[in-house]
Amino acid sequence: MVTIRVPGALFLAFLLSTHPASGSYPRAQNVTWKSSNFKTALTWGPEATADYSYTVEFSAVGENKQRNPLCIRSSKTVCDLSSSLTDLNAYYTADVLSEPPLGATSDLIEFPYTSSPRFCPYKDTEIGRPDFKLEVSADKKKTTLYVSDPLTALFKDGRQLNIRDIFSDQLQYRVTYRKNKSTGKKVYNSKTNVIELTDLGPGESYCFNVQAYIPSRSLDKQLGELSHTQCSHSDQSFLEVYSVGVIIAAVFFVLLLIGLVIAVTVVCCKRRRKALKRGKEGLPLQNV
């Protein structure tokens, strides 16, 4: 029998390679900014275990790093930095550090971390869908849209700011509209919240969508979320709205449905009469 001797140093190195040293922690993955109407959060994975936690450090490019008190040695995989990114035009980066859980210690001097991409609130936050009211003039020649600026997650002097407060004259609204039941679309850009459209066919129904439009941004960030669709009422007669073919088809369908109901009723009545007749024939004769 041959005995193989392994040097102690080599055996120790093998153990360390198969069993991570105490105090080492997995790095965060998929560190991403998520921001809508200036409500900005940093997200990452995986979920922390009882053996480690996460700490977030962030800074404007070229500035000192800061920490949000709610994102220090936390088990969460999201950190809300909306109120921390005070310079909306600055570019920010953040590091997610993997550290011991709260109350625990480690021999490590530097903890593993993963950095985020750069993020600028003014240029990168998504703009949510606006609400608007629709009004058609009495003579049916003008349709007016009254757009409400979406609110943001930011406050100033106790007042919640909307996107107009932040983007000022850079903010426009894009209206996309079409005739009801038509696929052809037209686009109109407005610098104000009161949008008047006068090129619409009088008495016809039109459908509208509105979204924020910021031309100074990069192409993929210029348009906000599309609003819910609203349609104006039509003054057209029934025959103008629906073609003769559609009306004939609808009448035919109704007559067919009535015929089916009558046929089913007649069949059921006949079967019932036959059943009653068979029942009477099967009864014994009564004594007189």
C-alpha cells in the first residue's frame, strides 16, 4: 500500500479554496436605478441572509460619499434616495457594500461592493402619465384639453412639487389623436397645459392621449408615460356612424337569434306534450 503525503501548506490552501474564509460576503448584483417622477430608488440582489447585510454609499460625481441612515447594514435590497439627491442636474453613482449584519463584527478592512451606473435625476427620471379633461365648444368647432401636471416625490417649503415646477419652460405636452374607430393618428405638441385643437371634423368623435414631452432630453427619455384614452361624443346619426352592411348584419343576427329561441320553445313544448300523453296512457283504468 502506497501512502501519499500532502504538505501541510498545500492541504491548508486546498481547504481555503473549498471553504470560504469566515467574514467574506457575496457581492451585490444587478445594481440599478429606478426613478419615476423623481421618486428614485437604488435596487439590487440577491436577498440578504442572516450572515450578511447591505450598506449603500452614494455621491455626486467628484464629491464625497454619503450614506442614507436607512440603508446602513440593512437586509433590504432597495434604498430610497429621493430626498438625498438634492442637486437634480448632478450625475450620481452609488456603491452597494456587503457587510456583516447589524451588531456583528468582521476582520475585513474593506468589504466587497458593486457600483451602479451613473444617474442624473433631471435627465433620467421617468415621467408618469398626466390626467386631462376634455371639453368641446358649443359650436363643435374647437376641442380643448386641460392637462394636470403630474406630482413628483419632491417638496419645497412644505409644498409638493409637480413636473412643471422642475422642468419649467422645458416641459411640453404631446397630444396624439385620431377619429374614433380609425387607426390614422395625428400629433400636436403644446408648450402650455391648455391645448386647443381646431382642425377636427365638427360633430365627429375623436380619441385623445397625452404625454409629457421634454425635447432637451436624449431621444429615449423625451416622452413620458402615455395617458389613459379619452374620446369626445359624436353628433352623427346612427346611419352615419355605422354602414348599411353593418346594420343589415346586425338585423340578420337579431332575427336569427329570435328564430332559434322560437324553434327551441316549440321543440320543448312538443316533447312536454308527448311526455304528458305517455303518462296518461300508462295509468290503470279506474273502477266505475
